[in-house]
Amino acid sequence: MTYLDDAYTVAMPPAVAKPTSLTGQRESTLELWRAGGAETGVWECEPGTFTAVRDGFHEICQILSGSATLTTVDGQVTELGPGSTVVLPDGWQGTWVVHEKLRKIYVTIEH
């Protein structure tokens, strides 16, 4: 069993440069569990813009704090904030614009 007392306030590892950032932002990931093609953890990212491609896996995100706008390559816009849940299926492509430092719980599942 893996247990995390408080995902909202858990100390995160040092932030590192986000490889797909268009604006120089940094991110931090606290992996909690990984097995059989699935992974879950806490992710945090500074404000800015980055591209994302879900290639070979699905991702489910539960936003804990902050806000962001997701825009798909075909122009669909989704606003995210605390309490939002979003599923990014295998093949999803788009841009994240993080307005306030964003923290989420994520689950990825290989496809």
C-alpha cells in the first residue's frame, strides 16, 4: 500500500526545467507508485506555456490548486481549476497555459 497524508501540502522535489516549455517554466514530480504500465503521483508546474502529446498512454488529472487553460490542436479550449478532472486519451495533443502554479494528482496508463 502507498499512502500520502496530504497531496495539497506535501513537499515536492526540486523543480527542474520543463522540456516542452515554450516560456522557460519549471516542473516537479513526486511519483507515488508505478506498476504494470500504470503510474500515479503529484505534479506541480510554474506559470507559463508548454506543449503536450499523450503518445502511448492515457492520463487522468485531478487539479488540486492553481489554474490552467488547455487547448487541443483542433482548437477546443478547456479551463481547469481546483476540483477539475480531465482525461487526456492516448493521442491527445495540445497546449497548456498555466496561469497560477498548478498542482495535480495524475494517473498514467500505458496503451
